[in-house]
Amino acid sequence: MPSLLLLLLLLPFLAATGLAAWPRISRHHAGWLALSATLAGLLVLALLTPAVFAGQVHRISYPWVESLGLAVTLRMDGLAWLFAALVLGIGALVVQYARHYLSAQDNAQRFFCYLMLFMGAMLGMVISGNLLLLMVLWELTSISSFLLIGFWSHRKDAREGARMALIITGGGGLALLAGVLLIGRIVGSFDLDAVLAAGDTIRASALYPYALVLVLLGIFTKSAQFPFHFWLPHAMAAPTPVSAYLHSATMVKAGVFLLARLHPALAGSELFTWVVCSVGATTLLIGAVNALLQHDLKGVLAYSTISHLGLITLLFGLSAPMAVVAGVFHILNHATFKASLFMAAGIVDHETHTRDLRRLGGLKALMPVTALLTVVGSLAMAGFPLLNGFLSKEMLLAEVLLAPGPAGFRSALIVAAGLAGLLGAAYSLRLVYETFFGTGPRQADAHPHDPPAGMWAPVALLVALCLAVGIAPALVAGPTLHTAAGAILGTAQPDYQLALWHGINTPLLISLGGIAGGIALYAGLRRWAGIHRHDPRSQGKALFDRLLLALFTLTHRSTQWLANGSLQRMLAALFVVAIAAAAAPWLGADVVRPHWPAPQPLPLLGWALWLVMIACALAGLFLYRQRLLAVLVIGGSGLMVSMVFVFLSAPDLALTQLMVEMVTLVLMLLALNYLPATSPGERSRWKVRRDAVIAIAGGAGMAALAYTAMTLPPNTISGEMLARSLPEAYGSNVVNVILVDFRGFDTFGEIAVFGIAALVVHALLRRTRMAPEQIMPGPPLQLPVPADLAQIMFPLTLTVSIFLFMRGHNAPGGGFIAGLVLAVPLLIQYVIQGTASVESRFGFDYVRCIGVGLLIAILSGMASMLFGVPFLTSGHADLELPLIGHVPLASAMGFDTGVYLVVFGGVMLILSMMGTIKPSRTHIARHGQIDPTRRSARTGEMH
């Protein structure tokens, strides 16, 4: 059973990976792949259901970074089951709907890939059993929702809506992370079971108010609560399937899920009740008022979502056991009717090409099926009897009538709940009447009709569920509600009965009065107030835009002052800050000064290497204006550094340094093609003296640091690594073992950064146009002998590269060195024969090589977790192969393979892009006649 949890989490991510890696997959197959993964997830969830409904908690944990309390812990209880069912169930309906909704111009492969990524992030978040893991997936929902909201990137409103959602929810995520860290400090663990059991300890802590406020900031931003509610309506620029999914089962529900999840740990204080109830009630009213005044069909639904999320937040803020039950019940009810209404709105938009209520009307006769489904869904949203929304609204009214606290506070909540019911009936009536009744459609650009059954069937299924829950709530929703609420309340869960009729009581009278008042309010607004003339504007968005503009202005001015294009100024600032940061700890009175022993005698070879290195460095200082000579002498310094490593018996470092120098030299030579042969001299003596002081201080500091490190006593961590390398990591080469095992996670971060840097260079230079400083006259110089030698070298260096890779775990070598060795002969061919000639024969996709390398590194690291050991833990096997004999293999070779591919692909991508920059379009630049004083430093174009 526990392994099913891991399978449940991996299914959407595997589908997303398949969609991303499958070249030229058709729309049909992309949709079916996404739907199949979602249905498979529902099947896995069904296998877990009997045990969950019996009160069991499924749990599986894989250690990750135990010293930080981080583990991949998956946990399935009743609340997690409810949200997983919503994520997968409504997700399956949305995928089916999207297969018909997306046009031929939309990239279905990319859409379903983003949708599966989002589904996996949301599913992982709800079944997380560790708060740090929950935070990782929480942020992944923000990133993937950003991609979905901005899917139609050609539209300005989509780009702005995606950016706004990411900034607001990302900022809230930072606050939530701080709150989670405080909770972990109070409890002493990030394990969810430990946190939920430590409610009294958390509330008694002096850090509780800070932790509570920070966690609530994350919740309120994610669930669009006041004053952060304004981002949600602007997310409506996303395709309608995205809107239906975000508003019903995911994204905005993530906040209320976390509020429910942490309720046992955080609720129970006056601060919690006052803050959560006040924000929830305010959001409830603001959302309802704005929903009534919108003219966009999806805008009405977006603000109604805000209002209903405020209702759920208010219920959890009350903290009474029955209020928690009501909150969970409305999460379920809201998901069903809101998903159906968004998909119905998408059908209307799809058929009429408009969502403007002022242009719609009279669609009942043209789209009878859609009209019927929308009417029933809207009545459920308004809380009409015989529908699920009526039941949870009754429970809300019953709970606010019993709200704790002063009478004034209780009265305010009763008024807010009553007004919300009235306004909900009004905006639901407006949505139905102005879309399907009256005269119209007005100024429509199409001939609307009901869509194919495959598009309205998901809506019909959800509407049928609204009716079923409303008519027989105990039978349809009772077990689910009892299981989910029990996961929050435990033994405090009250005895209650879900029934359609509880007699004539105060909540029923308030509810019926709200419905009648809503009908009267809409009729009055339509007849006398001219509701269509109202221009709804978002004050929150206006304030957000002003703040964002102020931030951009500040950063622009700061950038102009610091990074004004002067590399010298930026380097000076960097070194000054680094020197100050390094010197600060030494200014205290109680600092322990390092003990430097007397230096050992230096052999003659060491003096020779040191003198040559110093000579090259000084030559670079005096020859800096002659750029080619400066590059060559600096390369000489690097070569001497590699020789010093040989002298100090560090062959791995020597090989790495040598390969890096060779690659860097070619890169610099390619860059010099676009720079003048000489650089201007320094005119200011003050700047010369300033740079000299900075250089001397920085060099002296690095020298002192290096000498201190080399003269440390032998009983350091190095001895421990030497002792543990062979028995624990199965490798004799300690340097390679450190890279792929002991500090493997650091290496993974480094290759990820290297790959990203290569992709950034690729993106920047792909469309860049620059002209060489000088073009040699005549045809290109033919070098047949070096070209032939370079081609002959490739199989030899490939063999050497594989040899160094295979032996790297037990002898000098490894993936990093091997990747550089393989790149060198290709670089020589690029320089001698040109990019077009080499790539016409080689034809290697370096971008995909980077991606495959990172994927292999991740999968090889995660493979160890299947055996219950931390990420990137090494395994070992001894093989006896025919003709070869004994072959020791370590699992770290898989991770080293990823390093190998990323290094090779990144180096080749950068250097191939440097060699394929397109020439400037200007006639003068094409002929190489460039005046350096008039050339753009960025593009090479003439001013």
C-alpha cells in the first residue's frame, strides 16, 4: 500500500515528462496521454480508499537531508484523500473538456504538459507528510500556474495576469516558508504528524504570533483573500479549462487546504479566530459585491470564487467542530458547482466568441443543454434548496449564529453571512438571465449552438453531483465528509446529520430571505440603477501596478548607477564587497588568529613553476591593451596552475584545470573576433591607483586563505573522507567520491547552474547580430592537414574520454573531466573548419544533451530512495564478465553520466553559439568597416 502513494505522486510527473520529451506528438495523443495518467491516478486512489475510510493513515518516508529534517514523506489521511479526489477527479473532467476546447492553433502538447505538472504539484502538496516538502511543492504550484495562466503568451492580459499571480503568491510563499521554519523550531521537527500533535506547544510558544501571521499570509495570498484578492480575476486570461481547474480543485484551494491541514496546530486562540474570521468575512462581502457588478461572464465567476473562499475561511476561523465540518463540506460543494459553471462559461465563449453579458442573451433557445446545466449550477452557487450549495450555506448560517466572542463580533458575522447570501442570489440570477434569457445575443460574431457531447458531458456529470448531494447528502457525501473532517478534528468530531430538511429554523429563514432579497436587488439594479453602465475597475490592480512601477523605477536607477555598462566598475564593486565581507570577522576583539607554521623548503621545480606563473600574471598586467597577447599569457598562468597541481600530487585537479584552460582559451579567441585588437588605455590615474589597491587587497586575502587551508593540521574532515571513501562509497578516488557521493547534492546544483548558464547564453546569442571587427580579404584560408588531423583525433579522444569516465571512481578522471576531453577535438574542428561544416556531419542537439544529463542525474539520485536510503547514496556491485573479468561498479556512475552529458552539452552549446552569431544587417557592418566609436556595444549595429 505505501508504494501506491509514491506511484500516485509520480503518475502526473511521468505524464508531463512524456509529453515534454515526445517529439511532435499529436493533439489527440497528447490529450489521451494526459487523460490516461489522470484516470490511472484515480484507480490508485480507489485502491487506497477502503483503508482511508476505515480510519487508517497511509504513510511512506524516504530520508533526504536528515540533518535539516527534510524527508520525502507522503501521508494519506481523510483530508488528503478528499483533495486528491478533487485534484484527480475534476482534473480528468478538465482534461476531457480541454480536448474539445483547445483550438487547432493552440499547442496542445505544451498545454497538457503544463497541466500535468500542475496536477502533480498540487497532488504532491496535499499528500505531503513533511512541511519542507510541502513548501517545495507549494512553490511548484505557483510556477506551474504561472505557465498555465500565461499559456496564451501572445496576449498582454495573459502575461500580466500570470506575472501578477506569480508575484503575489510567490511573496506569500516566502512568508509561509518563514512561518514553517518557525513552526519547525518550536516543535523541533518538520514532520507533519509531529506538528499536528504539538498544537498546545505551538500556541504556548512566544513565537506563535509570528508563525501564525506568516503562515496566514501564505494562505491568504494563495486563496485570494483580502487584501490580496485582486490577482485572481486577472488570472481569467488563462484558457477556460485552466480557470475551471484553478478555481475549483487546485491553486486557490491550496490555501484553504493548508488552513484545514494546520488547523489542529494553529487554531484555538483568540488571535487566530479574530484574524481569520475578519479576513474571511471581509473577503466574503467584497467578492460578492464585485461579482454582481462584473460584465465579463468569467469575471462574475472569479469574484464569486473569492467570495466563497472567504466563506470557507470564515468557517475555519470560527474553529468550532461543526464549523470545521461545514468548511470541509463547502470545499466539496464549491468544487463541483464552480467547475461546472466555468466549463459552461467556456462553452458560451467558445460558441459566441464573447463573454460580455451586455452582448449575450437569448441563448436558451440556441443552446438548450448548456442553458439547463448552467441554470442548475448557478442555483447551486446561489444556495437554492435541493442543491448542494443550500446545505453548506445553511451550516454557515447556523455556525455564525453561535459564533464565539463579543455580541458585536457575532452580529457582524451574521450580517456578513446574510448579505453574502443575498448578493450570491443576485449575481447568480444575473449570470443566468443575461446569458440565456431576454433578447439577444446582441452583436455576436458567430452562430451559437450546443457543443459536442464530449464537451458538455463533464459539466453534466458535475451538475448531476450537485443535485445528488443536495437531495441525498448523507448517502452521497456523508462518508467522504466524515472521513475528511475526522482527519482534522480527530476525537473532537461532533455527531451531526446531513439532511435536506431540518425544520423551519432561523438559518432557513435567513437563507430564504436572502434568496428573495437577491432577486429583488437584481431586478432593482437592472430596472433603475443601470447596472450595465457601471465600469468595474480593480483598485487592487491599480495599486499593484503603481507599486510595481515604483519598484522597477528604483531598480532601473540602481542598475544605471551600479551596472552602467562599465565592467570595471562592476568588478570593483564586487571585489570591494567581497573583501569587506571577508575582513569583517577579523575586526572583533576575540578573534582567534590563525597559526601559520614555517614554510617547507621549495624544490627547484616549484620555484620554476612559481616564477613562470608570476611572470605570466605580470605580463598580462602590462600587455592588457594587446588583447590577443593578454589572453595567451593569462592562459600561461592557468597552465602553470595545472602544473602546480601536478607538483602537489593532485592529478584530478590538474586534468580539470588543463581542460578548463583549453576550453576557455577557445572561448576567448571566439569572443576576440568581435572586439577591437587593442583596448584603450586608462586615462584616470586615480582609477589606476584604486584598482591597484583593490587587486592587492583581494590577492593578499586569497593568498592568506589558501596558505591557511594548506597548513591546517591533518586531523580535519579530509581524514574522515579518506577513511570512508572506499568502505561507504566504494571508490578509491576520494576527489571523485566527494563530487558524486559525499557532496553529490552540491554537484547536482552546480551542473544545474552550468546547464542554465549555457541555455541563457544560447537564448541571448540565438538572435544576436554582431559584426566582426575585421574581415580578412579573400576566401577563407584552407587548412587541410590540421582539419584531417582534427577528424582523426576525434575517435581517439572519444576513447580517452570514455576511459577517463569509466575509471573516475577509482583513479583520476570522472564525468567532468571526460566531458571536457570529449569537447576539445570538436572545438578544434569548429575553429578550423567552421560551424556549418562540423554540425552538418555531427548534428548533435546540445540543448537536449543538457536536459537528458540533468534528468539522468535526478533519476540516478532518486533511485537510491527506492531502497530507503537518502538521495544520491551510492550502491555497489561486483560483476564477472566474459573476457573482461572482474568489474566493480558503483551506482554513482549513473550520476556521473549526467555530469558528463551536462558538461559536454553546456560547453559545446556555448562555444557553438559563439561561432554562429549572425552578422549585422547593415551594409557597412557586413563588409567589416566598423567605427568602434559608433558601434552598439550590445548588438554590433551602427548608431
